[in-house]
Amino acid sequence: MTHTTTDQPARGASGAVVPVLAFAGIVVAVMQTLLVPVIKDLPQLLGTEPSNATWVLTSTLLSGAVATPIMGRLGDLYGKRRMLILSLAVMVVGALISALTSNLLTMIAGRTLQGFAMGAIPLGIGLMRDMLPREKLGSAMALMSSSIGVGGGLALPAAALVAQHTDWHALFYGAAGLGVLSIALTLLVVPESPMRAEGSFDVPGAIGLSAGLVLLLLPITKGSDWGWSSGTTLGLFAASVAVLLLWGVFELRHSAPLVDLRTTARPAVLFTNLASIMVGVSFYVVSLVLPQLLQLPKATGYGLGQSMVSAGLLVAPLGLTMMFTAPVYARLSAKYGPKTTLILGMVIIGIGYGGGLGLMSAAWQSLVIAVVLGAGIGLAYSSLPALIVGAVPASETGAANGLNTLMRSIGTSVSSAVIGMVLANTANHVGGVAIPTMHGFRVSFLIATGAVAAGLVLALLLPKRGRPAEVAPQHTQLRASSEEEAVLAIAEEVLRGFRGRVLDAAGVPVARAKVTLIDRRGRQAGATLSAEDGTYALAVPAEGAYVLAAKAAGHGPLASSATHTGAARAVDLDLALPGETVSA
């Protein structure tokens, strides 16, 4: 059984919390594209074959995919800020290891540790949900979610500039410095979240998920090298299916699973995660195509002849536009909802790729493509955490957003494999060198358009309006866009669930008593602390039988049965009396 506790209140969150957390997200996202400017030179730099050099990129991808759901769950259990700092510290160690070596195996080890930091993004989203008022939460989560693309986009020109003028190891020293700065800012500015999910960490579930993901992503990322019909590729795909199925059966039977598959199966969560894969596919296509198109020599007849740095600067608006889209998303989402903004984002991405098919003949056209796609991807990425947060309990925010981030990573992995195969199969070979063709670039844009179309269908299938599975008093009492809206929001939430007071033996209200709502499967369905006047309010995810458990310092615990039938009635909890059955 898992419960949410807020025994230690967070100190007031300053206005710097959002930019500091977003900066952490940008720093860890930089790891994904840090080596893009030197990809073609890696075999020579590391003294190895091209097929071996690709492990320097694959290792980061695999560790990031594994880390995101695991670190999200650890954050729910032991503190999101604590796990965020741990993620950044591991990244710094990995960057320093890579900075000090040119040995392939050591480099892979360092890059693996750098990928571990990807868990910082869902942890940052979870911290924002726990600390920020409602009117600031939308734009804050949008900025944090977009940091994946912002970091990746801004890293390209910066890394190109460093790689072109200094030793390539300086990239890792710079990454380590950014990580140390992010840790320092987090320690100074970001308070720890009071929200906790009580229980133990699901070690077998973590091992099973990690094994299944590695078995799945390995053939996706290496299939073009091994051969898509080879025994190794097909065998790993089959093994991943078997392992993930067994893992799913285990998680469904576990009382405190790493990933609550029942919650994940809710339409609001399921379709959001599936749409995230499509967004990940579309995001990575532009990152793979435009830099190559821009740097190809004009002698090819279609290459734009830009330097490494110029190409990075022309692609950088992709990330910058995503960053500036966050406040726009907040306004649109407040008025129309995150589902509508996700749909709008998908449409804009489709326009960007569709129009981009005819905008590949000049450098300025690449800039236009980057800006349009940045706006669409920014809106889509910004919508995803809001949809997830609105559909899961606060105690599962970290794990749920970790899983959503994982879905995006799977999308980028699929995109990398498919687009890499397309560009390789359509390339012209001149003097033993494979040169991508305009046909390959256009086919890649068509694939991205198809992925966006599939994502749009999935977004349309989302429920019209998700309802939070849990509402704590600090959230129900926050200001909305106006006082009237706030009152209506609070009334709506209270009417959906249980409300009342927590009293002691003398009938005196008990402040800061922990009240937990437990469903008939023995799982936590909501939790809160009573206010100074002893009142509490808990939303109910569905009609049915529940147990209200209350405890406070100096008082014995109480457990009362309660049935929700659609119209809530006040349920007072007297800590001096044994549990009794009430109906509401």
C-alpha cells in the first residue's frame, strides 16, 4: 500500500525555482546532442570502427531511458529534490570521466552516466506540481517539459563552436561545469517537496523494466548495423516482448509497483503517452536532417555549404522558439485546455514538415522550418505533463512523468533508427563516402509528417477534460485566474469527494492531521493535511467504498469506512474514537 505524506512542509518557493529547474532540464538535455557536431569524427578520435563508435551515443540513450521512470519513482518515495541533485551529480561524474579519456570503453562508461541525468526532467515537473500555485503551474511545467528540446537545440551551435576551435574533450568539461552550477543553484533555491509516497522501492520491477527497455532499444538503435532481419535483432525484439509481458504481470500483482499499470491504462494517460512517442519521432527528424543539409557542400547541387557553427546557429531557433512558446501555451491551455494545445501543436508540426518539403533550397528556409517546428513541438511538449498531472495522483507524479519522458525517448530512438536507415539507403556513394541525398531528406520529412498525423489521431482520442485523481488542500485553495473561478473550482472539487473536520477527544479541531483515502484494493487514492481549523477535503476518483485513515502527533490513528455515491456529505473524523462506518 502506498500513501502520500506531507509531514514536512516545503519552505516558500521563490520566484527563481522555475528558471533553476528549467536550467537543470536544459543541462541534462544537452547530453543528448553534445557530440552531434563530432559524430563523423568519433571513429578516428577514439581509434575504433564506426559501428563501435556509435555506442558512445547509444549508451547515453539507453541509460536515459532506464533512468527516467526509476528516478521518478525514487523521487516520489525519498524526495524529488534529493533525486534531482543525485541525477545531476552522476552526470557530472560521467562528464569528467569522458573528459579525461580517449579510450572507447571508458568513454562509453562516462556517457552512460551522463544519460542517467535524464531523470531530472520528470523530477523537476513533480517539484513544480508540489510547490507552485495553480496560476503559475501551467507555464512552469511547459517550460520544464520543453527543456528537452531547448537543451538539444541550443547545444548544437555551442558544441559546434567548441569542437571547431578547441579539443573535443572541452565539451565534457563544459558539461561538467554546467552540472556543478545546476547543483549549486538547486541547493540554494529549490526547496524539497513535502509530498511522499510511503512504501518500498520495487527493485524487481526496476530490474525487469530496465532489462525490457535495453532489449527493446538495442535492436532499434543498432538494427541498421546488425541487419533488421538478423537473428540478433529479431531475437532481442522477441526477448523484449517476453520480458516486458512478464514485468507487466508482476507489476499488476505488486502492492507498490514501480509503474502503476492500472493508472497508465487510463485513456488520458495511455493516449498521452502514445502521442508522446509520435512527438519524439517528429522532434528528432529535424535534428537529424537540417544540420546535414546545411553542411553538405554546394557542389552536390542541393547542399547549402554552411560551416559547422553556422549550421548550428541556423538550427538553434528550434530550441529558442520552444522556450518562448511556454508562456503562450499557458494562456492557450488556461482557456482551451491542454488537449486543445496538444492538437494545435501537432497541426503546426505537420504544417512545418509539409511546407518544409519545398523549403530546402536556401539557408534562410531552414531557419523558417526551425521556427515553425519549434513552435509546434513546444506546444506539444508543453501539453504532455499537464495531461499526465491531471490524470494521476500527486504521489505518482514523478513516476508518471518519468514514464512519459521515457515514451518521448522511445520516439527519438525509433526516429534515429528509421531516419538513419532511410538516409543510408538513399545515399550516393562517392569515393567510398556515403552522401545523403535530397530524396532521402524529403522521405524523412514525409515520415515525420506521418508520425504527426498518427499523433494527431491519438490526441483527438483523449478525454475532453481529465480530472485529477487527488486534490490536496494546498491545491484547492490556490488562486485561479479570478476569485470567482477559484471559488467554483474549490466547490467542484469538494463536492466530488469527502470533506469534514478532524477533532480530538474534546471536540477541538486538530491541525495538520494526515488524512489518507484508501480504495477497496488497499491502494492510496488521495491524501491531505487538515487545515488550521481542522477541515480537510479529498477528491474521489470514482464512486465506491473507501477507507478514510487519519493520524496526528499525540493522537491515536483512526480508520473509518466511507462510501462515495456521487453526492458527498461531511465526514468528521474523531481521533478519540474507534473507527466507525459512515456513508457519504
